[in-house]
Amino acid sequence: MKRIDFIRSVTLLTLIGRSMNLKALNRLSELPNTTRMPVLFIGHGSPMNALEENSFVSGIRQVGKELQKPKAILCISAHWETKGTYVTAMESPKTIHDFSGFPKELYDVQYPAAGSPDLAEETKRIVRKTEIGLDYSWGLDHGSWSVIKHLYPDADIPTIQLSIDYTKPAQYHFELAKELSSLREKGIFIVGSGNMVHNLGLVAWDKLSGEPFAYDWAIEANEKMKSDILNNDIQGLIDFRKRGKAFDLAIPTPEHFLPLIYSMALKNSKDETTLFNDQPIGGSLSMTSVKLS
């Protein structure tokens, strides 16, 4: 082969390779629009909800029966905080048991859902608020798998996680989440997982397994949050640090509350808002969950 022909062949192969890579990256964006997927915020509570049969698990399963099967799942979990924003991009995310002091049976649980490098790349592409990093080491933490396993027990839906940048305020997370809205039209199911009221330091441990119980401040904060959600006052949720002592006690640190901001930011003008699992436990925790569809 002449040198000039060799150079032309290499150049052609390079261009073809780049074209194939570009097509792979844009695969999701090229898909035809689907029926708009719902969005959930789930109060995940104790990791033991992954194993136990209780009213919260029943509530999640009931919602799961109402969902169409998505092409993939994007989860924002309270349990993956990072400096900067990342998305899991591996083919096979590991099941992370990010807790201690629980029965062995819980550590034996595996949720072997595939990952979705294509969805990770598409998420990176559509977000302009910040640079999204591709992560190959995290996996699925219990904020994700302990609830998704009740929605899709066969682990047959590719699932990725988006991290929470702990250095940024709620307004930043709201604006970032808005940029994810187009994924809903491509068959992507987005789930926020945390707790609206979450103060482990004030939990009444002796009342965790009894009748629903909440301190007055927890009731006040939870009721105001629900009012904001149902009245679409998302700015009120974003400004949670301006809402007084009840909110300060309900949200001593923001990581469990911010997944709600992500979910609410994705609300469409045609969405109906439904609350489920609306129950307090242990005085200072709320399992209240939200469906937008």
C-alpha cells in the first residue's frame, strides 16, 4: 500500500471511530420522545426497610404497580455527597452497604441492576450548570437500592446515581435539576431518595416501632413542607433556612432534604402531585413521599 493510501485509510478509520463514539453518546438524545415519566421523592428511612414488611414498603410497592417500565433510572440519594457533581458511569455498579450495626441479612442483600454509561454521558451532556464528572468507583448506595428494589424487584432496569455537591446551596441544586427535565421525555425515571424531616440526633428510639409519633416541631415543619409541595411553592422549600426553628430542627444538615428539591424541580405544569407514606416515626423523622405524574 502506498503511503498516501495508508494515511487516507487511517484517517477514514479515525473519522468512522469518532462518528461511532458520537453516535453512542447521543443515543439517548436521538430516541423518540416517550410518554412523560413520573418523578418520585421517597422517604427511605431505615435501611431495614429493604428487608422488612411494613406499611412504607407496601406504599412503595403500590406506587411501583402504577409505573410504566422505564428505559433506565436516575437516582439522587442523600447518601452520596461529593465536592463537585458526579454520575456513576460503570457497566455494573456494586451494591454498597453504607451503614453499620445491622443484621447480617441486610449486608447479604444484593441489587445487581446494570449501569448505563449512555445515560451517564447524556446526563453529562445536557447539564450546563456545572461540569458533571463520570464516576467509576461508587455504585448504588442504600438510599437507592433499598427503595428501588421494591419498585423493580427483578433489578432489570439500568440504574445510575447522581451525587449531591455538599458545597452548594439549595438554589444551585434546583437549577441543576431543572436541566434534567428532558430525560423524563426519553423514558428515564428519576427518583429522589431522602427524608423531609430527618434529625437522627433527636430520635425517640423507644418509639420507633410503635404508633406514629412526632414532636410538635416535626409536625409543624412537615405540614408546611407538604403545603409548599401541594401549592407548588418550590421557592419556599428552597429557602428552608429562612423558615424558622422548626425547619432548622427538621433539617439540621441538608443532604436528606435536597433530593426533594431535585424531584420538585422536575415538576411539569401538567403533573399531578400525590403524597404517600405520609407518616412520622421516632419523633424526628418523616417518611412522607411524593409522586409527580
